[in-house]
Amino acid sequence: MATDGPDDASPRIPPEPPEKPSQVPPKPSEPPPSLGKTPQTPAEGAGQPPQTPPEGAGPQVPPEGAGQPPQVPPTTPQIPSDQDELRALRARVADLEAQPQKRPKHRVRAFFSALLIVIAAVLAPLSAAAVWVDSQVSDTGRFVATMKPLASNPDVQNAVTNRVTDAVMQNIDVNAIINDIAPSDRPRLDTILGGASGAITSGINGLVRTVVQNFVQGDAFQTLWVRLITDAHQAMVKALTGSGDASIKINNDTVSLDLAPVIAQVKTQLVDQGLGVAAKIPDVHTSFTLVESKDIGKLKTYFRLLDIAGVWLPIITVVVAGAGVLLAQRRRRALVTASLAIAAGVAVLGIGLAVFRLIYTDRLPADVNRPAAEAVYDTLVRYLRASVRMIITLGIIVALGAWLSGPGKWATKVRTGWQSGIGTARSAVGLNTGSFGVWLHRYKTWIVWAFLACAAIALILWSYPTGLVILGITLTFLFALAVLEFLNGGEPGDGATTWRASRKGAEARTPNSS
């Protein structure tokens, strides 16, 4: 009987499953396993060997939220207020201003800018002289209006009286007149001449001088003087430009007035006063020197150039100065320099007029009345001196305005004091301009430029502006700025904040329709 072997009697052991590869957890730098899932966050019991999932189990799904970063509850973003923005902007501006600003050097631009400003400074006095020459030579009415007051000048009246009296006495033969007088008429002559006055010649001289002086101081001489000045203007045109009436008298580089009409009037008045022998005085032509210089021939060339330049030379000067300012790197500083340079150049012209006056009067002949010549010279260049004062005043005002508008320390202090003073006055009055004041503050810069344009137009349209006219226009401009600042609704330097605050207040008061 066959028996089973030992293997048949022992219990049967199931075969071992095939060996599976051990799962090694990936390194932190390696990508996760082939499932492509985010590595799980180590939970409780981390550090223990991984447990082998049972055979046939599906892929493990990590619990909800595992492997994701912790979520932060949403918060409402804080919007900075207007004051915070303003403080941040001011701090940023302060930091930028504290940093040294290195501007690129443009040596060529700087050279040509300086050159153009120097040229403008040289052309400025020539421009003033050109305008004066054009107005005095081409405009007879203006020349007559300029010289007409000389008829009332005491020095001119004395000079004319002396010249006419000497001319009359030189053409009277006293001895012949006495011999022609009948013996019965001599007592009457002594009564007219004044018997106690001494010699008859001296008496006639005194009578003639009295008649001439009374005539010169009367209204008739004022009318006659205008006619003489008109003739003198034609003489100046002929002397300096080579044109004019050939009958005008120009001898030995001298422009003079022919006093023959005055002598004729004096003869008539002498006859009317009883001195009939005065009718025998012949026609006498004596002159009153108006301009005398040995350099009149040399001055013709320069005078013609200035006459041709006329009003164009000032325009060229302004264009050259403006080009110099625009070409400069620091334009505000260039504008200050150009304004002061032009004022200095014109000031040199004013000094030259004073020096030439001394030289001119010192070289006058001995028979020319010096006080009268000085009066004629001062009257002739009166408007030129007024132009000099006007340009100097304008240059200083422009330079001062450009400096005050700059970022300098003292300029800022002046502007701050101006705004603070007007703001204090506005607060004391309790003025509230509302939305109109806010509008003024928003467009303040444009309004200031409009005021400046009006001032410039007034200066251009003024026929012959003087220093006082420039000062008056400047004061009017400053008054307009003061009124603008007084009505200004925004605080200085805080206009945007004030406007935004007013808008936000209006929106807050408006009910939300939604």
C-alpha cells in the first residue's frame, strides 16, 4: 500500500508573491512620481517607513487641501488719502532737489548764446538812436513840437534879443540919422530916447533892445518861432541826409536860424513907437546857431545808416536777444543776463550823451550864447534820453521778474511772503469765492500769462513810452496779480488737493441712485 510522502502529509503553503520594487520617496529636488501629483505635506507620524499599499489597491487620493499653500483670508486694500499722497510727493521732491543735478555741458550752445546776448547789448543803444533819428528827421510835426518850448526859454530869448539888437544897431548910421533930423524935431527925439540917458547912440541902442525884448517875450514870437523851427528842420535834413530845399542856409558846418523875420517885425514896432528913421534900416539877415560841428560831414554816413535802419533795428535787437535766451541751457538765467546787458548798453548811450554835451558846448565859438546852446541841445535829445530811461527801466523790471519767478532761495521767500500777506488779508476779510476761486486757482498760470500779454501789448501800442509809463504799466500788472491772488480759492501750493476735496465733498453729498 503505497503511502504519501512527507509533502503530501504536511499542510500546503501558498507560494510567495513576486517581489515588487520598493518605493523610495523622491528627493526634494526631484519631480514627484509619475502620477504628477503634488507631494503631500508630511503629516503626523512623518519619518516612519512608508507603508506599502495593499495589492490591487487603486491610487491614493490625498485629502482635500493637502499639498496646497495655506490660503490667506482676503483683506480690503487701503487707499492712501490725499494728504498721504501729498506728503509722499513732497518728500520725493525734497529728495530729488537734495540730489546734485548734473546737466550735460553744451559748450557750443553756451558760446553762441553768450555771443548773441553781447550782440544784442551792442545793438540796443544803436536801436534807441535809430528810433530817435527816424522820428525827429522824418516827422516834421514831432520835431516842431519838440523844439517849440524853446521860444519860452529865458536863455534862448536873451540870445535872440542880443543877436537882433546887434544886427539892427550895426545897420543904423546914427550920425546920418541925426543930420537928417530937423532942428524942430530934435526935442521930440530926445523925449523918445531919454535925454538923461547920455549919448544918442546909447539911447537908440536901449530903445532897440527894449522893443526886441518885448517882441521876443510876446505871443507873436511864439508863432514866428514855429515857422523858424520848420525851416531849421529842413536845414537839418539837408545837412545830415543831403536832401531838402537848397534855399536853406548851411554854411561852415553850421545849421542856423535866419532871424530876418524878427528884424522886420522889430523895424515895424520901432516906427510905430515914433522912431521913423527905423524904416531906413535895410533888410538884415542874421543867424541864430542851432547846430554847429566840424564833424557834420562825417556824421552824414552814420546818420543815413540810422535813418535807413529806423524801426527795423530794434526788432532785430529783440530777435537776437531772444535767440540768445532760447539757445541757453539755463534760460531764466540767460533772460536775466540779457535784460541787464541791454540796460547796461543803453546806459552807456546815456553817459555818452552827457559827455558829448560837455564837449559840444566847450567847442562853441565865442560869439555863441552857451546857455542857449545847452538849452537847444537838451531839448533836441530830450526824447532820446527818455528812450534811454525807458529801456533801462524795462530791462531792470524784466530781469527782476525773471529772477522772482525762479527757484532761488530769496525769490521763493519773496513769493511766499507775497502769498502769505494776501492770504492773511483774505482770511481777515472772510472772503469765500467758492467754485469761482477754485477755477481761478486751476487756471492761475494761464491768467498770469494773459495779464503779461496785455502789459506787453500796452507797451507796444504806446507811441513814445517813457520810464514813468513803464513803471505805471508794471504797477498795474502787480495790482492785477494781487487781485488774482486775493480771489484765489486754493491754498498756495495745494491747488490739486483743494479741487479734489471739493469734488469728493460734492460726490458725498449726492445720494447713490443704485
